[in-house]
Amino acid sequence: MWTPPSHPAFPLREKHPAQQGDGRGGLPPRREQLLQARIKDLSLRLAGTPLERHIDQLYAELESRGISFKPQCYLSDEWGCPSGVPVIGVPFYLADPDLHSIEAELGGGVETEGEILMYLRHEAGHAFNYAHQLYETEEWRKQFGDYSRPYRDDYKARPFSRRYVHHIAGWYAQKHPDEDFAETFAVWLTPDSDWRKRYQGWGALRKLQYVEDTVGRLGRTPPRVQLAQPDLTTEEMEGTVLDHYRQRELDQKVDLELRDAFDQFLEDIFEGPGVAPVRAETLVRAERQRLLSSVSHYTGVSPSVVRALLDHLGDRTASLGLTLHPDDSREAALRIASLVTALAMNHLYTDRFFEE
């Protein structure tokens, strides 16, 4: 099961536009109804949504590359393929425009059309692997590793390694052999990816060639696994939409307990209380999403950890009352980005941001 790393949960304890309503203390009626509704009662469907068009495009891409197998897609709580089952779960919020809006606000953003197709190709790689049980073969293990290896969310990526393709942010192919295959398949499937040229001289090229050769042998053969049992469908989701986001926040919460560890660095970057007209916290909050995306992407450190670090730095700049002059905002943003990146890399290699 895979969850995109780039969309952080919004801290529901904060007042947010989704909770502000019409200024009279209430939520907009449609928004309030959705938040309080059980997901199973929303009667969400893929048919007639933009998702249906994206899935049709995926099927067309598979067909054009010589693959007859078309994995069944269904609405679920997140992106994913149940282990060993060649079906694709798609997040339920993509099936309704108002749920899009809630995801954008409480979830931190909604996938673009390009990202949706990226994720569909990735999940199609899992489905093709499971449909033909490639992971049980010696040739697959030789290329990608042991499928039975424990699946860890806190994997340690090796940034810029040429043994793996680049597709999903955060060096996701390095997370597990199953993800390595799915990412390799997605790059191979992407139209006009020019993978032979892009990965010339890379160790990952052998994996791409394996996908090409394997599809040549098996693309038109019936799958060994015909099972199409979804993991969790929207019809089975008893919780409300609000419950979904509260649980996601809990799942992604990281307690760093950094206290005043980096106050000196923040004081080096910003001015003291009242010295300049702009609160430093404003800049840190404004750069939060961009830093979260880019630092996680290039370091491979969990978005949850980077998010917690950014929130801590924002809280500390507020507590210290730090300020800056508007003319210094570009330089300050660059220095904050450098600090966060350095701390993230320290965490990647030592499992901590600093040593006592």
C-alpha cells in the first residue's frame, strides 16, 4: 500500500478556512454535510468523473505497450494495491469536486492530472507484478531484491543513486523491492519517457530492460492471478470525512521534542523582537509547503519528519518574536532552506537532527 509523500495532513487543531464558514460561526452547508457524512453514505463512483478518463488513458497506455491486462480500479482511502492482488485503489476525494476542496485544505493539496497519471502508472506496476507473480521468480529477485523483505516506512534513501529510476518524489524506488519494480514499470510505461537515453550508463537501465523483455513475453498472456478483491472500498468506510483527516493527522504526527535546539541559528538568520517590521514566523509559514516538497524530494527524509521540523521552526520564531526587513526576505528564505536541508540530511544519516 502506498501513500503519496507530498500531501501533508493539515493540523485540525488550527482554525482553517474549511472551519471558518460564513463568518457567523458555522461551516458552509455543503462543506459541513460532507465533513460529518460517513464516507460509505456518499455513494461515490468512478463513472462520470475525470478519474474515469485518467483510468481510460492508463488502459490505453498499457494496450499500446503490448499489455492486455487492465487492472480493476476502485475508490478507497488512499492510493494502493493490496499485497499480491492486482487491483488499484484510488483516493475517494478525487471522485467529487467538493471533496477535492476539502483535501486541498485539510490534506495539504490535491494531485494534479499529471500526478494522478504518475500514481496510476506506479500502481499498474504493482498490479502487473502481482498478476503474473513476477516477484516469485529468480530473475525478478536478481534485479529488484527479496519481495519478502520487511516493508518499512522509515526507509533510508541514498540520494542520487543511479541504481534506481526517478519517478515519485523522495527516491521512492529505494523503499522496497516491490516499489523499485513499480517505479521502474511506471518510467517504462510513461509515454515519451525516452528511458534508454535518460538512463544510459545507469544501473537502473538493466531493470528497465527487464521490464521491456518481461512485457514482451507476458504482455499478451492471461494473468496467473485472476483475483480482484479490493482491500478497502468506500462502501466499507464507516468513518466520516472528518474522521478520515483526523486519523491521517494522527498517523503522520511526529513529536521531535527539539525545545530550543536551533534558536541560535534562527537568531543568526533573523532580527530580534521589534527590530524589523515583518514577523519572521510569517516567512517561515509562507515557505513551509515549498520547503516540505523540495526537501523531502531531494533528501528522501519522510515528509512527516520534515513537516514537524518546519512547524517547530515556525513555532520558535514566533516564541522568540523574531523579525526581518522585507528587503531581506529572499536571503532569509535561502538560509532557512539551507538550514532545513542540512538538518534533514543529518537526520537521514544519524537518525537525529543534532547530537547532545
